[in-house]
Amino acid sequence: MTAKAVAEANTNIALVKYWGKNDDHFNLPAVPSLSLTLAGLRTRTEVSFEADLASDRLLLNEHEVTGEPLAKVSRHLDRVMRDLGVAARASALVRSHNNFPTAAGLASSASAFAALSVAAAGALRPGFVLDDAARRRLAVLARQGSGSAARSLYGGVVVLGTGTPGQVDSARASQVLRETDWPELRLVIGVASESAKDTGSTDGMKHTAATSPYFAPFVAAAPADLRQAMTAVQSRDLEALGHVAERSALRMHASALAADPAVVYLRGATIEGLHALRALRRRGIAAFFTCDAGPHPKALTHARDADAVAAALAAVPGVLRTIIAAPGPGARLIEDSGP
Ligand code: ADP
Ligand code: DP6
């Protein structure tokens, strides 16, 4: 007997960065974060529970994946099962497709664990409906798979709190603006590598927290960053939001660079991208730098300037191509077919 469901989720990019945990076991972030869910960059995942499978399998972009990525998926399926009060499950065939580079600093774990959470719930619970309450609950589960994944349950601008150590459901995601509330916002990505990075975000942030003398100041500054970003979002003030976003990203990287040994995601293209955006600002174009656990320079800007910003990033040596993304939707169930 087979029970399967398909779900999609889009990636999100943090404008106020999550970096570091205050509880490893429940994966509670050390700082609050604010993100923009991106249209067009998505994971599509089918979860199929099959009685004749000996163990869980993960096919990622048509390739069989084993080891820790598969183990994380298995643990997540168990987590969703327990939360739904389902006593047991058959082994699962998980087929997932990212339409953008995986593990390269474009937040594939965010869209991946958001889509996996929804597809697993759809397959485990016949007639599952992704209403507000289910979305809230799945965001708590997705956060345990990957912190940033909680934010991909929602579209538009999303906030994720920090939570109380030991309390699994204490760090929650919530929507601040729907994707239609600020439709002119754009995130331009200068793709500087198509391959996986050396240090994943989980390891990078743990090592930073353990060894960087700049980690505590980063954490201390985060609540003010969030407050200012929230005010800017409420008033649709791109300049103010961009200013905070650039500051938050650079402080995150400063804390990582001060780790021992240093965690270095920045490449030449990243720094040249930052300078290119600052040069655009001097010409009156509002474009603000951000960067995650990877080399890609990214820019927050207005739709009317997006082509000019993309052209400026495309001219940076080391930038291979550019992507322009508008605010995108939250995770959704595409189809389900219970037993
Ligand atoms: P990224 O910058 O892409 O988010 P991370 O290091 O945070 O990089 O996460 C990458 C990891 O997320 C991968 O190594 C894999 O374990 C997991 N992942 C990415 N995409 C998928 C997917 N579609 N299904 C399951 N796991 C995935
Ligand atoms: C730099 O959510 O990938 O993208 O919770 O360990 O899976 P885990 O980390 P992850 O880290 C995201 C780090 C970031 C900033 C952000 O998205 O807020």
C-alpha cells in the first residue's frame, strides 16, 4: 500500500540574519531573523510511503543521496509522524527537486525542509489540509530540520524568533507581509558558484559560536536590527530596510571571519559585488548588499532598478549569472493521495 503527497516550497533570504543556536537539540536560533520568501526558486518534493521498501531513500535532483542528508530526511519524517500522532510508518521514497544550486548558499535547506514537512504531513494524514494552524505547527517542525526552513512555510516577509532553550515550540515563524503587500521588492542574486560549499551553515554557525570573540556582539546587536527592519518593512522603506540588511549580513560574516580557524564564505566576487552596489547607490540607485553562507553577492532593490542592479552584478568578475526574484509564496500541498 502506498500513501504519497507532493509539496512545493520556495527559498527565502534573510535580511536580518540567523547565525548561531541557543539550543542544538531543538535547533532554536540564538538571534531573531527576518526574511523574504523568493518567487521562482523552489523545491518540489514527493514523499511516498511504500510497504515493500526496506529503508528510506532520497532522490535529490534524480540522484540517489545517502549518508547524513538522507539521515536528516529520515529523522524529519519521524518528527512529522510523531507530531501527527501517527504510531508507525512504512519506509519512504523521497523524490526532491531543487530548481537552483543545492548547498551553495542559496538556502536549499530552507525550501527543502519546508517542502518535506508539508509533503510528509500530506502523505501521513489522508485528507490533510494546510490551514493556518497546520502551517504554524509545520513551521515548528521544519525549524527543527533547518532553522531557515520555518520561514519558508510563509510567503512574503517573515520573522523567526529565538525561543527558550529546552522548549521545542518556542521559536516560531510568522508572516509580517504577504507576498502581495510589497510587490515592488526585488532580490537580485549574483550566482558566483554552482557547486556545494565547503562548510555548511550548521557547522559554520556552530564553529562561529564556539570560537569567535565577535559572536556575542553579533547576538547582542540582533534585536535592534530586527526592530529597525520591522519598522522599515511596515512603512515600506527600502532605504531603511536595505541599510539594516547590509549591516546584519556584514556583522554575521565578521563574526564568522573572527572564528578560529576563520569561517570564510566571502570570495572576490562577493566583495566586488558589495562595492558595485555601493557604487550604484552613489548614482542614486537603491541597492543593498546581503550574503549568506556562500559566495553569492545578493542585492535588495526596487523592481524598477532590478535590471540595472543585475547588470552591475553580472559585470563583477566571478559572477556567472544573475537571478531576479520577486516576493514569493509560502509552502503548499500540490496533490495528495492517501491509502
Ligand atoms: P544551503 O546554502 O543550500 O541552504 P546548507 O548547508 O544550509 O546549504 O544546506 C544544504 C543541505 O540541505 C544539503 O546538504 C542537504 O542535506 C539538504 N538539502 C538541500 N536540498 C534538499 C532537498 N531538496 N531535499 C532534502 N535535503 C536537501
Ligand atoms: C546564513 O537554516 O541553513 O542562511 O538551522 O543549522 O539548518 P540550520 O541552518 P540554516 O542557516 C541559515 C543561515 C543563513 C542566514 C539565514 O538564513 O538567516
